[in-house]
Amino acid sequence: MLSTTRVRNLWLIAAILLLAAAIRIINVSTWPVWTDEGWSIWATTDHRTEVILDTLAHDRHPPLYFLALSAFRSLAGESRLALRFLSIAAGLLTVAAAFRLGADGFGKRAGLYAALLMAALPLAVYYSQEVRHYGWFTLFVTVSWLWFLRLLKSPRRTIWLAYVASLALALYTLYFAVLPFALQIVITLAAARFSNHKISIRYLFSAWLAAVVLYIPWLLVIVGIQWPTLTSGIGGFPGTLPATLANLPALAQLLLGTQAALPLALLALGTWHILHQPSLSRWTLLLAGLGLFILMFLLSLRFELLSGRTLVYLTPPLVVVCGYGLSLMNISYAQNEAEKESPRSAQFLPFPRMRGKGLGDRGSAFTLLLAATYIIVTLAAPAIIQPRIDSDQAAALLTADYSPGDLVVLETGWDDNAFAYEIGRLLPDAEIIRTITRADIYSNEKDLLPALALQLQSHRRVWIVQWLQAPQIMNALEAGTESFHRVLSQDLAVNEDYRQRFGDSTIHIVLYEKPDLSQQGWQFADVFNLRDALAPAAAHPGDTLHIDLWWSALKPPPLDYSVGVFVLDSSGAVRAEHNAPPADQPTTHWQVNDLQFDRHTVTLPVDLPSGKYQLVVNVYWYGDNQPLLSDGQPYATIGEIEVQ
């Protein structure tokens, strides 16, 4: 039968995990993917294993997460929540692992505090919500520390297998796994020199050998393909911080949140006690967090390794030491624990010797209040770990005026995959072309036009979404290439973070259209000639249809005319319509023979029966509503729509 204390601890860790899940899941679907997330989605769109492995081999990442993402997408779908769920699950498991790591090293209370801090720590939360592998890496490294300490303390075959698996999984997730791996080797060698852990050390050496053997297939890829890319480092990549003393406050806030003062104080308190009450497991946890951070800082003086994504795996051991520091603030509990270890150890506590149940309760209440205040303030003022461009808003603007069959060309620089996902999410059937794969992002040195010539020739409407990248295709269409005309355009301001980081302040969303002026068209009285009309051939009930008309004036129009577009059934009854003057300028301003664009949007009734419907146009003056005749009729039939 479970003891009361154990039941209480189970309820507490369950409550902490529920809090962590709520923090990570609520609103996770509301923000767009960014550059790296878009790349993850692109790299796993083709679900063939050999294709994904080849893509990863020619990049700078191991394949484990991406293979899992591809498989999960085929089951869960393409929503933002589905794509981010693997990271969310890893984040929750990491909170649980932080509890277990803290409980093993410092006691259950320290483990619970560590899990509570981990549940809300901004850096850990963010990488539990990104379509990237850093959340997985954090989990596997944390678990490797857990099994490493257990194997060192009590070697068993099941622990050995778990440790080997955690090392191999970490190595197959991110190359930074070599740092905790190397540190574990150093700690083991030190333990062999200064303590009696002979059996454990044999287990550990065999575990390392097994992990390396499991990694040999990908090690061959690293040596044969990836080595030049990997040795270039991450300097200059967005989010990388130089290793300078001036950046230490920023790094502290990155690792421990914008409210870093409390975690830093707890980290200092926990570190102080570890130094005065040393043990192998406690020293290991201190080195796994603070020690590795110092090492990475020193290495970054040469290689530039410091960024949120490369430091997040340090957060579990850091919060474990913070949790230990928080547990020491419970006066009676800390004194009792110290006295259990050594009658002299209590002298290292920062509080006077005090006893009494009531005081102990007050100490516990104070620490809980302190932790709760930190979490509430942290959640109320969330940190921006990774700025992202508003690709979702750009996609929404494009979608509002998109017609089936339109071509979408992206000249959006490094964020092209993010734009492609957000547009594809709203328009799953859209044909989207990313041009950065062929372009020099900042110049026109590589001519893109020949590569897109066939697509431009075969489409009547082409959307250009442009940001940051040199606008080659946009400039070509602007100049009238393939007889395209700019017909619609919208500008979307880029958020301040992206503007400062990249210098381009505007996303341009432009529609170019190619009218067919070779046909005879439809004449209305002796005033207007409808030169061309673009309308969908098929639709569904409830669809919104964009009908684009191209006009010219045969003589100066005497009045400001309006245009009506109607959907008629077989009996001639109007089932949908749109009436409005041409949007660009009143007809009295039209010059003879100038080409004028005129878009009308018609929404079909949701209960419209399937069948074929006529699409007709008339021209009238609002003063008397009398239509101008076309071939003796009050309207001209410009096409037919099949409602399916």
C-alpha cells in the first residue's frame, strides 16, 4: 500500500505535469511556423525514408527527429498542433525527468521544485512547442544523465540498456550530444581515480562502446558528407550570441527567463551547498548544467556555439540545482536533512537552527509562494525566444483573393518554407514555387526567369510574395514579361524584431494577370468593349468566385457606369450576383482604348444544386438602371460554371 507521502508526491507531480501541458498546448496553434520549422516540414514532406535521409545527409542535422516527424505527420495530419505535438510530448517527459533527476540527487522535495520550475521556464517551454528536434535532444540528454548516475551507483542490465539507448538517441538527434557524452566520460574517469566504482565503470565503458557502434552508420555520413558544413559552426546564424562578458546577462535571461534574479539566487544557493557538501551525484548535476555552460562559453570564444537552441539542453540540470536551492529555503526541512547527512552539515545552512511544526509549515508555504510568484510573473510576461515573420497573415491576405489554378511564386528569402506551409495550409491545392533554391538571395546574379518560363506561360494569374529576397520574378512581371499586368497588391508590415534583424520592413503580396486580347470580346452599345473575362469553370456550393473582367472604352464614357455579374440557372433565374462600379477609377476617367481591370466577387449559395449555370455581365448607369445592350441583349454571356 502506498504511503501518504508517496501518494501526495504523485498528486503533486501529476498537477505539475498538467500545468506544463496547459502552458505548452494552449495557443500553440495560433502562431505561424518560422524559418527552421518550415524547413523541418519541407524536409519531411516526402515520406520516403531514403529521400529524408539523403536530405539530412546534405544538411547539418542527424535524422532521428525528422524520420519520426514524417511518420507522425502521416498519422496526425498537417495542423500546427499535430506538427508540434512531438515536441510537446518530449517537453512533458522532460519535466518528469527533471523531477526524477532532482529527486535522485537531492530528495523528492527538490525534485518537485525542479519540475515546477521546468514546467514554466520560457526556454524549455518554447522548445517544447517548435517543429524542431531541440526538445527531443533536451529529453534524451536529461534521461542520459539520470541513467548515468544510476548506473554509476547501482549497475544493472536494464539500467545499462536504458543508458545506451539514451546516448544513441541523443547522438542521432543533435551533434551537441558529444559534450554531455564527453563530460560523462571525464566524470567516470575521475570516479575511477578517486572512488571505488570498478564494476560501474566497466558497465559505463561497455555502454559507450555500444552507443558508438550503434552510431557508426551515421558517423560514416558525417565523415563522408557533412564534415565541411559542421566545421563551419553556427556563427552568424540568427539568435547566436557572441561569448562576451557583456552578453552574460542576456544569456542568463535566455536560460532562466526574464525573471532570472530568483533562479540565479537559487542556483547560487544550491551551488554553495553542493560545494560544501560534495558527493559524486551532486557534483555531476552541477557540472551537467553550470559546468557545461562554462565550457560552451569558453568554446564559443573560438567557435560561436551560444544560442537558445544549443543551450536548452542545459536547463534540466540547472533547474534541478535551483530546485535544491529552493528546498533549502524550507527552514525545518533543510535543517533536518542536513542533520541526517552530518551533525556538522547544518552549519552550512543560511538560517539559524529552528524547530517546530508550525515554523516548518511556514517555511514550506513561503517556498511555494515564492515558486508560484515566479511562475505567475513569468507567464504574465512571456519572453520572445524566437521572433517569427507574419507568414500566416500574408497567407490569409493572398487566400482572400486567390482563385483555383493561380500560381504562387515565393521570393521570400530564408522564410520561404514558412510561407509555403502557411499558404498551403489555407490552400492545399495551390501550386507554390520556392525560388530561393535557384537564387542568390540578395542579388540578381542568377537569372531565375528561364527556370520559371514554362510555368509563367501556362498560367493566366500569378501571385508573387516577396520579402528580403531580390525580386527578380516580380520585377520581370512588373515590366510586362509574358504580357502580365499588376492587378492587385497588398503590403504587410514586418514586425519590429524581423525588421531590425534583416532590414526589410514589408512583405509584398501582388497578383499579376495575363488577359487574352486576341479574342473579339463583347461590345456594350458603342461605349465599352469587354476584351476578356477570367472565371472558374467549376465550383462548389458556398464557394466564393473571383470573376476578372478586362475593359476598354470605345469613346469617352459620358457617365459613371456600374457592372453586374450574375449566375443564372437553366430557367434564367439569378442565383448569385455582384454589382459595383469598376474599382480602380470611375468610367468617366477612362481613356479610349486603355485597358482597365475590373474584379467582381460572387458567393454561391450553400444550397445551390449541382449542375451547369450561365455567367453573364451587364453594364448600366445607376441613375436609371437601364443596361447597355450587347448584341441586342441586356447582358453578355461570358461563360459557364459547373457546380459540383
